[in-house]
Amino acid sequence: MLSSGNMEENKVAILGASDSWHGRELTRAFQDRGIKSEFIDPLSLQAQLGKKLGVLGQGTDLLYFDLLLVREVPGGSLEQIIFRMDALHQLENMGVKIINSPYAIEKMVDKYYTSSLLQQAGIPVPETRVGEDFSQAMEGLRQLGGDVVVKPLFGSRGAGMVRVTDPDTASRIFHALQIGGYIFYLQKFIPHNNRDIRVLVMGNECMAAMERVGDNWKTNISVGAQPLKLEVSEQIRELSLRAAKSMGADYCGVDLLRSETGELYVIEVNSMPAWQGLQQVTDFNIAERLVNHWCDAINR
């Protein structure tokens, strides 16, 4: 059990890099609670079955930890990604508390699966077309008004997203995706004044929020957008909490987009959200608040 008592009784593993800004923030926050945290390279996971049962990370038995916090699941081949998730499932089945759970991560890491679950929960999402056939993708471009955002099924921070407004350009992009064995994931472009909204949800609370303002249609902080503090309206709160609940998330980043005519859409839900930009416009330490939430929840 996690508490603020004896350090030897409190052990947290963080799947991810220790030398990142988020790694340093989490290390400091756990230390302030008197809890020892250890970073585990996600590529070092080794599962054991038979007489020896468990999952090792850098040679350490992960059953030793009270909590495994997943901050990174690297990309790779289909087999590599499936193995990493299977190892997390095995740990959870053996009683390790994992945040976010592998089931929740699988829902949020796949943009198509995320959007379909949001739609099922009655949460507005942009008009979307997903498939493998080139001609269907070209028809999808036409159906969506000839102005779409093409996204990788897996990915974050705006990487790999392309806006397409021309059939000739679309044809070249779609052929390249087809050759690479990728899925066509197209969403209707929604004019949004180069702004969107990120809400950090923790449990049943919208802990912090910002508006991201960009120089172009991409509004990710990682590509140069600027954060502005945002007071969460009741509509944004309700949509964000419903989105998090539909994913089964303990915490997550919910991205919303308001059209120029006022409609709100949930465009993504992130299971391993960054908050460096959000911290710039938040008057409390986010890592500290998250760590307190995780410790208190486990102790209950």
C-alpha cells in the first residue's frame, strides 16, 4: 500500500524515461510523499511463464512494486506493441495496480477505437472515414467536403497529421500510405480559429485546462502553439468527464475543438498526457496533485 510512511514499504515503477521533464516532475512529487520511484525502460520488459511466473523490467520483478505508472509505450512492429500490452495485462492479472490500465490504454492509443467509443457514448466527434482501400479514401475525401485531416491511427503531439484539400495531393499521399501498409484515417476539417482545448482529467475532476492557440490549424504545444489558461465551462466539464469515463481512464488528456459556429467536438483522448505546457498556466503543481490522487486512491 502506498502511504507517506516508511520509504521501504512504498515502491513505484514508472514505465518511461527518467531524463524527461515529466520524469523529473514525477520523481520530485513522489519523493515529497516519501515514496521511492524507479524508472523502467519499456523496451526491457521480459515475461516469464511456467515455474517462474512474472514480468521483469531491467531484470527487476515488477510484482515487487505497489504501482506501475505507464508514461510511455513506444512504437514498433505489431508483434512488439502487442507483446508490451500483453505484459501489462499479465501484470494487472497478477494484482499489480497499473495506471492507466492496459484496457484503458488500448482504447485511447488507437484513434479510430477512441472515436468509435466516444460516438457510442453520445459524445460529438468530427465526421470520420476509416479504411484500407485507396478508392474508398478518395471517395471519403469527397464525402467530407474535400477538406480533411489525415491522421496516423497511432501517434500524438500532432506528428504525421496532414491537411488535404486537393484531390491530386490526396492521391499522392494516399498512394504513399497504401504502399507503407497504413490505414486511411480521415476526419472532416473543422474551422476552429487555430484554437483548441486540452483538459486534464483526474478521477472525477477536471483538474486543469488550457486553450492552445496556434499560428495555423495545428494547435499542439509541441509544434509551437501557445497555452492560455482556461476556466472550464459546464459543457466542457461534462464532455471531458464523459469522455474519460468512456475510456475507463484514471487520468487522461481530453482534446476538444470548438468550431467557428460554436459546436464542441472531442477529437482525442490521451492515456499518457503531457502537461508541460499546461503547467505554464496552472497555479499549482500538476505532478504533485496527480501523485496525491494516485496514492490516496490506492490507500482507499
